[in-house]
Amino acid sequence: MSNKHYLAIDLGATSGRSILGTLTDGKLSTEEITRFPNRLITTAHHTYWDILALYAEILRALSEVAKREIEITSIGIDTWGVDFVLVGDDEELLRAPMAYRDPCTFAAMDDYLKNRLSQRDLYEINGLQLMNFNSIFQVYALARENNSALRAAKHLLFIPDALAWMLTGRMVCEYTIASTSGLLDVRSRKMSIELLASAGIDDTMIPEMVMPGDVIGTLSPHVQRITGMGPVRVVAVAGHDTASAVAAVPAKKEGFAYLSSGTWSLMGIETHAPIVNDNSFERNFTNEGGICGTTRFLKNICGMWMLERCRAEWTDAPNDYNTLFAAAMECPKPEALLNPDDPMFANPDSMTAAIETYFANHDQPAPKGWAATTRCLFESLAHRYAEVAGYLQEFSPVKIDTLHVIGGGSQNDYLNQMTANATRLTVIAGPAEGTAIGNIMVQAALADHVVSDIWEMRKIIANSITLKTFQPE
């Protein structure tokens, strides 16, 4: 296999980067080309994303690649979910996209469930767990306040699709990013006319649906002039960053679960059809789009959020993670555990105070000091992972024997071993930077057909990175 180069644009809620991926003789290497902040802009009324700044950063990345005379095969863009851009009939942006952190949706969800569809009826159509920032509630909130941009909008584009449109001139709606919106019919994998109408918009605002691996178009002549690039293809990858991360799971066969581990954890399985029933509803599982026609059946778990909030309060704890973790492991196992998904830990004024209150409310001893608290949080997370893994096994049509941990949390050896012990599964950790890898490999496998199928794609990933294995003790 000769060298093949692909460019991944990977945009998170706090920062973005461009990653050059090179496939050589069945192995993938990556290089960061640019990195940049993704800043929120708050006005008197709303909080927005600066999409023009993100577009300018993509142009900068393309210019850098052109300057280095690297011939890339294609470009793919993945971003965070749910947020969208409104475009007028003159194909101009009507305003900056509102950020999911904007408080306008806080009351909109309850109002929607009261006056439009019940929670159970909504879940039956979209298969998503309730989150007040889902696109359906954002649109409903804008319609409820008679928002001028929504009134004038001709098109609604999710963030990766909007950036691809700005590069190519073609509007599309990529499946995995649409699946985060709450507007998608989880069974038909098309936007639901009923849900769009219930939110207050017409289905004509949503462009053609495309799947990961579909070619959107080539860089427009204008973009080519600015960047010095040629007519390079822009490919619809798994536009939702978590979908791209799961695409990078280096599994060898079915029968695995995945844990995207970071500030928040997403734990789930790949299925060939959505799972929507009373049991999945009651346990608050969600169905989101994956690659190659798969569904990501998963559950959100609090993750390292609690520890990060505690670290911001501790004045005597070491700043270095390795020192902090090593000290925590010197502590004895905690006498009691907490539920990291208890609502009281969602966003308290003081996380350390919330932990003390939790144990007091349960008549259990709270950990004392930063080291013991860290150990308690790790043990509690591992216990929660085991609980969710048990639920997943109930839903899975095949036996689960392996848990793949991806994302930043895959580098936490202590937590990985605890997770293996608690779940009784083989834990395989890595890659830590899975999103860009999944983006690149979808371009190579599904658009460029360098590899034949998803399993060959994952084999290349496994052979290109360092993995760690943790067996139950």
C-alpha cells in the first residue's frame, strides 16, 4: 500500500485540531497540524459558538497542508453534537449557532413534554434519553420565543454539516450527528416529520441525509484559491465526535462493549438495530447512530467530572495526576461507595460538600481527605461501570467478554484495573485520541475503500497503536 494522506478536522466543545493521518503498508500514523481554542461568545440574550472563527481555523489548516505540499485524499469533519446553524434563503448565515449550554432550553423541555409529547411517546420515536439541550428542545425554545432567525430560516444544518457546506457549497444532513438531535426517527433513520412539526419547523429545512463514508463534494473554487489546495474531496465521516471515537475501537469481533472515558463517560454496545422498549426507557439508555448501519446503544455516566470539580477545591492535593492517583491507591478500600449519577452531583456549588451530604443522607461514612476521596471516586465509578455492563449484557444479543476503554480515561491504569475487577471483563485500553483516528479511518475505509470492511479497519487501528490489557484479578 502506498502512502495515503487524510485530514481530520476534530472539533470539541473547548478546542479543535487538525490531524494528518497517513496510511502506509497497513499502518496508520498521525500528526497534529494545528490546534486552536473553541470559544463561547455570550451576549445579553444568548451564548453562541463562533463558527466563522472555526471556519477560519479550518482554512488555516488546509493552507498549512498545501504549504507543505502534502497531497491529501480527503477531508472529514467531526464535532460535538446537538447544536446547529440557521441559514436564510440567500444561503447566508442568519446568526451564530447557539450553544447547548445556553439556558434558554432549561424550561423548554418540561414545557414540550407537557404540551407536545410525553416522555415515553417521544422516546418511542427517537430512542434518546432526555437532555434539556437536545436539538428538539433548542428548536422548540426558539419557536416559543418567536426567534427572528428561526422565522427567517430556510435551512437548518448541524455543525459539521454547516462547516462542510462552507467548504463545498453543498448542504447535507449526516446521519450520526442528526441522531443526537432528538428529531430523528430511530427506526427509519430519517428525520421525523412529526417531531420536526412538534418543535415548530418544517421538514423542508433539513437537507438530504447522507451516511458516514458518503462524499459531500470537493473544496469550492473560492476555498481552493484561499488555501492553495486543489479540488480535494470532503467526506461525511461519523460527524458526531463520539461516533467517530467508537469507530476507532480496536475490536477484533462482536461481543465487546466500549467505554468512552473522560470528564463524562459513555458506555455502550454496537447493535444492528435500535433497542427501544420499556426496559431501555426505564434505565435511560439512548440510541445514537454509528457507522456501517450500526446503532450505538449507550448510557451516559458521570465519569471524571466529580474528581475534576474536587481538584478545583482542594488546596493541598498534588497537581500531578500520577502523584494524586498513586497516593489514592495507598488508601484502604472505602467503607462505602456513592452513585456518581446521583442528580446532586450534576453541578453543585461545592462538589466536596455534595459528597459529604450524600454519605450523610445515606448514613454512611464519608472519605476523609483528597487521597481517600479520590480512591472512593475510582471505586464508585468502577462499581457503576459494572452495573451498566450488566444492563448491557441483558440487552446484547451476544455475550460480552471485552470492554474497550477509549479516550483520556484509557490512560488511568488504576481505574482500568478496578473496572476489570468489578465488571469481570477483559479491559483493553486505547486509543486515548480515538476521535481523529475514527474520522481518518472512515475516510479511508468507507469513502476511499483502502480497506474492505469495518473489521479490517479496526485491525489496522489495533496494529497502529499501543494497547494495554487488564484482566480481572
